[in-house]
Amino acid sequence: MRLRPTIASLLPTLSAGLLLHHATAYAESDDEAEEDSDRGGNKVEEDVEAAKEKRNAPSNSFSKDRFFIDKLDTADTDEKTLLQGNFTSSTFLYRESGGALADDTMTPVNVNSPFSRFFTDLRAQLDARHIKGGRWDFRLDARGRLVQGGGAVTPNPNTPEPRANIQSGARGRNELDLREAWLVRSGERTDVFIGRQFITDLAATRIDGIRLDYAMSRKITLLGYAGALPYRGSRSIGTDYPNQFSAERTPLGKTPPIGAGFGAAYRTPRSYGALGSVLAIPLKGASPRISVTSNGYWRNGKIDLYHFALVDLFKKFSLTNVSAGANYKPSPRMRLTAGFHRMDVDTLAIQASGYFADPATAGINEIALRSVASNQLRAGLSVGLGRNQRFEVSMSGGYRFRPGFTIADADNNVVATLDAQSGLEVTAGVADRRSLKGFRFGADVSRFFGVGDVAFSRSTSLSLRGTAAREFKQGRGMVELEAGYLSARDDNGGVTCGGTIDTCYGASKVSVKQGGGTVYYRLKPAWFLMGNMFLSMQSGQTAGKAADPTLVSTSGFLRIGYRY
């Protein structure tokens, strides 16, 4: 059993079901249009001023949602192109050291990886508004990653070995990821989007194609899209459209599936929502997929309600992804949250199948894949205490569960039966926001344990964390220090494992100690810098064996950003 050496990655996280935004255009009423036609000789001049006001108006939610708007038109840019964006460089380094695994004298293998992980990400975002004073806008978001080459799988000067694929890039290679690249023409009622884009209103589908928005009114917009579907989860242009295979692993070429969708969205000052249907139609091989999606929120002064749902309608009714919750703030000092979240392995079924080995030669892990849902109920309470809410005390809990299921081989023979699993997580924390010397101190503890005979993921854990943060240079920078401890144990810890999946899922225990710090600093108004460094020590033991050597890992991260 190998755990990642970062405590934060081992703590359960609450995923919100809110989608990002919705683009819509506002049209003038027929009465206003008739009034415009009766204007005198100042009509052109008045229209120019009205256009300026519309582009710069704070109430122009359409433009604000479409771009990261913080620039306003001036006399120099009004009839030209208004440009803004940012460049970022992110570099990450991770290294491990340790020794030979315990009781492994025949073929010694180290507890640490022989390879260091190192990569640099370069990302550019560009927004161009009213290009040359016209109706066209443009959005670009691209990312590239440079990785070091992998080493030999087993370094041996006398025996040539294949080189290892490293984790830092798409399948061990450099990445060039075109996240977004689209043009939009804003009309009086109809907006046309062309290019690579996310249809955030309809399940955040990414397409290479065209989208149409038609504003029926200031509140309701009809929308539809069609285009090719890049491979879900692709991180590089080279893997956007991989070779397709049939269920029998017959090559089908790089013919991409076609996506289409339609729906409606509404927006008011207090609410937003979208409802529609999305289709994925493979031109070869797999069966088509038809889903219904809905998302939205409603808020007033004290309560926020949100939801997201994706329901698969093809062949069977399946709640692929569901998230719903509420945030309630009865007073400035108190906040309560509650939510339900469900996620199945639908994404894995679509993505991983492209990388499966030949079923004729692969084991069960390559040919058996079941759509098993994981469910989670969560609730939390946060209270501010003291003068100006100096102290914050919070508690939260989560109940996770999944049903039992069976695994069958290629001939439909039952290989294993796995029981249902459930577990409970309890977290408590306290923070002093204005402590000695301007520091903010915090501490939290989290405990996860099983409910019933089998724990969720068949393990229990305890984690402790403490933080200290302080601003410097009149708020231009901040430093944050962190220390933590994690202890985790499989349900079968202390038992010699016999190797059957239904009775011996894991028999290990591990503890992790971690410490480090992060610095944020704004060099100039347009330049931003952040970096961190962490040291982790992980100790592990498998039942029936001596304790393995301590795994020591170091990691560093540096990001430089420029905004124009």
C-alpha cells in the first residue's frame, strides 16, 4: 500500500455542484426600436455614446461573465481592440529517498522511486473585446508543459531496459494543451460562438464546434451546440482525438464522436439555472449516450441553494453525477452548510477504455469495469466568536457509502463479491484571526472510521494540522507555515494477507509527518509570485513483515504570474 506524501491530498474534500457561468445578450424592446427610428440628426452620435456606456456599464453581466473584466474602454480603445490577459510560469519538483523494502532480499526494491518528478507549466490567457471596434470578441487559454525524460526501468549497464514513462506529462511526454480558443459575435438577440469551448450551462461539455445563444428576454436564453468531442480528460493536443477501439478491441481509427445539445437558461439578480439534454454520438464503435443535465442556484440575504445533476438515459436510468446543498447564514457570526454528492465511475468507463490492454492477454483489472456510485452526505457549522469575530470555531462531518457489487470475468463467471462499505468523517477546527504580532493561528483535527463491518475504502485514519500565517510589506505579501501528522490503517492491518480481494483488500498501516511553508508576494501591480517547499517523512508496515525504511520526500513549487 503506497500513500501519497501530502496530508492535504489524503483528507476528504467537499466538491461543490455549482457550474461556472452563463453568457446571454440583452435585446431592446420593440417600443425602444421604434423610438430610435424617430430620432433626429444626432442619432449616430447618441448611438456611439450608448455603445460606450453599455460596454463599460457595471450592469453588463453578459460581458462580465464571459471574460475576466477589470479594464474599461478609453478614448484610445473604444474604436479599437481592448486586450487583457495573463502569463504564468509554474515549476514543480518532487524527490524521494529511502532504502530497500523490508523482507525483500531476493530482488531488492527501494521504498522510494528512483526518479525525480520535475516539470514546468507555461500558460497564457488572452481576452480580446470588440475587435477593431466591432461585434467580435475572442478568448484564448493555452498551456504547455516541459518534462524531463524518464530513466531506465531497472538501471543496469549490462542489460538494456526500456525507459519509464513519467507521471509529469501526458503519457510521459511533453504537453501542449489548448483549453479554449473561440470567437463570439454578439448580436441584438443571437450570439454565435465558434471554436474550442466549454458549454458550461450543459454539463460543462467541451467541444470543437459552434454554439448559438438566443435571448428570448432579459431573463431567458435558449442555447444549442454541435461539434466534435475531444477525448474527455485529454491534457494535450496529441491525445485529444486518439485511436478508437470497438468493444472487441478492433481498431476504428481516429474518428471522433460528435456532440450535440440544446437547452434553456435563465438568470435573475438572485438566481441562475439551466436545463437541457446532451448527446454523444460515436460515428464508429460504441453506443451513443443521451443525458439530461440541470444546474442552478438561488440566494437571498441568508440562504443559498444550489444543485447540479447529470442523468444518463441511454439503455438504463443512471444518476451519473448529482450534487445539491444549502448554505445558511442566520447571522454574521454563524454559517451552516449541508449537501449531498454522488459520483460514479462513468468518466473512468469512457476515458480509461482507450488505454486498456488486449483483453485476451490482460487480467481482470483490464477487462472488468463496473459503474459503482460513491455517495456522500455532508454538514458543517462555523461560528465567529469574540470582538470582531477574532476566533472562528468550525465543525463538519461526512457520511460516505457505496453499495455492494460483484465482479465477473469475460465469460460472466462471478470472480468476487464485495460487500457494501460506509464510513464517517468528523472534523473540528479553531482559528485565531488576529493573534500575537499580527499572526493568524489555526489548528484542526480529522478522524475517519468505518460504520458497520467494512469501512469505506476499508481503512481508518486520523490527521492533525496546525498553521501560522502573517502578512508583511503592508499586505503585499503573506507567509504561511504548516505542520501536520497523519496515521492510517487498513481494516486488515496486523493480518497476514491471503491475496483474495473480497477478504484481504489491504493489510498495511502508515504514518506521515509533514512540514513546510508558502510565500505569496506581489512584486508590482502586474507581477505576482508564490512558492512553497515541504518535507515529508512516511513510515509504513505490511502485516507479517518488518517495518519498511522511512520514505523521505521533498517538494517545491514556484509560480510567477504577469497580468496585462
